[in-house]
Amino acid sequence: MKKYSDHFDSGHTYLYAGECVKKDNPLVEAFGEVDELNSLIGLAVSLIKDKEAREILREIQGDLLLIGSDLANPIKKQETLDPRQTERLKRTKEMTENEVKKMEDLIMKFEKELPPLNKFILPSGTPGATALQYARAVTRRVERRVVAAKMETVNFQILKYFNRLSDFLFILARIVNNREKGKEVVWE
């Protein structure tokens, strides 16, 4: 039995509801970028010693899987789908305001632990904090890819989530540096 798929060698793939699209479709690009971000956060988890930070990042990885699924299910009018597709879509979850609120609460909680910033800091410090800064930059790229996708088909909560996530990753990088005795390098 072969261990690879040659089914999509033609440069096409299917969205969850069954719509055939090219692999360079903006939505496919967007959920590919989400997958890359999820992998990068996994790398950060492997580098971070702080248990609380690792647990939160694992939850974020779950959110990113949810977002990838949500992006693969662009909002469509029910009458355009056959009954099989409609049933399939009913079984999927989507990003909600609850996940956005959870991210806002984390930002508020961790911001209190940090000294205020009066200057720019360079993305550096411990390996884990540096990986989080890299993930923050990738999050901004993911956000741009989602915006580039057809906005009428993208769940608006996803955009809000990525905006909050990049802020949170910046704060968490500082937290990790602080807790793990890393040094914030101020740009002069």
C-alpha cells in the first residue's frame, strides 16, 4: 500500500464542502500559512521551559486547527450546496468571539506582569522568546493572507483573532524572557 497521495498532483484541491479549487487559491494559501504558524508555535513550545506558557501555546495550536478548518469552509449560501455538503458543513466548528475574548483576557493578564516599554526591543533573548517573536511576525503575514482571501467568505472573527494573537505573542515573548532570565535587547 502506498504511503503518499497522488490524487492532487494536478495542482487542485478540495475545500471541505467539496468545492474544487486551485492550490494557489487565496483561501488555500491562507490555511497553508496557518499550518506554518502552528508548526512554528510547536517549535516555540519545544524551546520554552515555562509550563504556563507552554500550556497556553498548546491551546493556541488548537485554535489554529479550528481556524484552518474554518478557512477551508468558506461561508456559502445554503441553496448552492447539495444536501451532502450541507450536512458535512453542519459538523464543523468555526472561530467565535469566545476565542477572541480569551485572547484579550490573556493579553490583559500578562501585560500586568511586565514593565512598560519606552523603546523598541529587538526580537531576541532566550530561544523560546525569539521563536515567539518569529511566530508574531508570521502571524502578521497570516493575517495579510486572510485579508487577501475573499473577505465575503472569511469569518471576521478570524481576523480579530490574528490581530490579538500577534499582540499576545509579543507579550508572551517578553514574559518568557523575563521568567527564564533572558535579556531584552533595547534598540538604541
